[in-house]
Amino acid sequence: MKNVILVNELDVEVGTSEKMRAHQEGLLHRAFSIFIFNSKNELLIQQRANEKYHSGGLWTNTCCSHPQPEMDLVDFAKQRLFEEMGLKVDELIVKNHFIYKAEFPNGLVEYELDYILLGQSDLDPILNPEEAQQFKWISLTDLKAQMEVHPQQFTFWLHEIFKRGMM
């Protein structure tokens, strides 16, 4: 059973919860979104596996997850990047964080304090099929254009990150 770290709006830890319970009850919890760029300044995006508990089949940033209790945010993010995308990076930099809330058709709620982490790699990922089914490298200009033309093909949080000018 995977737990998430519950926080208040000031990012003060207030406890933990089983991940699915937090999403069923809409409890505010800590999350992270990793953005990996290559030397051409293209972003690595992934199409989430269709079987994901929400937003399956949608395109999103390189990797998303929830830090674990008692673990450093960046260290765990590097671990998840490797588990999900088969990528190792020397460094992930915390750029910013924000809070968002989204309700999904299946009744689950994402209410997250989401840290944006940046990294660099020129390697193509080796996808974990339970997490992602496709990937592509794309310029931010082209990604924004695609998100405007086909908004339904991208995750809610990716739209939020761009809408808030965080990327």
C-alpha cells in the first residue's frame, strides 16, 4: 500500500494517508511533476498508460508521482523517474510549487501541492508499460500549440502548469 504525505496549504505536514483514500476523499497531499529537457531544449513528455487510476491515455510531463514519508523529495523523484521512465539524471532542481484541485469522471479527486522539478538528459527513456505507453521530445512552442488545438489529450495538471506560467 502506497502512502502520500498530507499537508496544509503552507506545505506543513499534517499526516499520511493511503494514496487511493486521499484521492477518493480529496485530501490535500504533496506531489511532484518532473520536466526533463534535452540539449535541444525539447521536453520529454509521456502518454500515461491507459490502465492508470485516472487520466489514462493522456499526455503529460516526463514523470509525476508522490514523495514518500521519511524520504527526501528530490532523491525519491530521481528514483521514480528511473522506475517510470528508465532515466537517471545527475540533478533535479526544484523550480516552484503550486496547489491545484481537479475532479475526475471516475469520482477521484486530485488535490495536490505539486512541486515542479527540472532536469536534463539526451537519452530516450525505457518506458515502464504500467506507467507510460508512449513518449516524445517536443519543443514548448509545439506542445503549447497542441494543447490549444487538442486540450482533451493532455492532463489537467499540465494545463495548470502552463496556465500559471510555471513552464
